[in-house]
Amino acid sequence: MHFTQKLFLLFVFVSLKSFCQQKELQVNGKTIDYNVCHEIKIVKQLPEISSGFICDIRDAQIIDDCIEITIAYGGCGGNIELMTENNVDKNSVLQLKARWIEPSMCKSLALIKIFFDLKPYKELVKEKNATIKITGTNFELFYN
């Protein structure tokens, strides 16, 4: 094998290795920290379901001032966000929506638990006697 062929094969190998390398899991664009409650993003309007919404929420519960969400997703790494419009609708519900961004080419299946901070919404939920609902699920949570 000639030197240029060996060099080309080495280049292809290094490129494939870096392309297939797993990215670190992130929440709101930062490395996930399993010991904290992450921020729930406030948006003007919850986006429609699109290609960025590729995760399956398997469970949700409120623990102290955090919401614990168990998510199953296909892929390695990526970025998860939980968002709200920060208002209670006519049905006395504070809507939350999860969005999975940057899905990878990895075909593994992962199950993770992520905590999000509910403290900024505590007074709003109490004042309106509201429940918390995650779009796309049947979970309706009570937060006192």
C-alpha cells in the first residue's frame, strides 16, 4: 500500500471516530448536573411539535421544589430543555413542554432522570390553584 493510501485511510478512520464519538448530555446547553434542579425556560409561545421534539417522557413527579422527569430517548448526548409560557390557562393548568435538541446518529436507547426548578412558579400555581401538565403526557401534577 502506498503512503498516500495509508494516509487517506488514517484520515478516514480519525474522521469516523470523531463523528461517531458520543457527545455529552446537556440541559439548556450546559453539561447536565444530576445534583441540581435545572432552569425551566420561559418562552412567549410554546412551539409546535417538530423535529426537535424527539424524546418520550415516561414519568414525572414533584419532589420538594423540583419536577423530576424520566425521559427515554434515542441517541447519545444531545440537549434537553423544559419550557413554559409562565401563565396559567383557562383550565387552571401551567403547561410545560420538553424539547430534545441535537439528536445524534447513535442508535442507543437511554433512560435518564432530570430535575427542573419549580420555585419560580410556586406562587403562580398556588394563587391560581393550578396543576402542572407536561404537553404530550397524561401527567397532571399538584404542587403545593
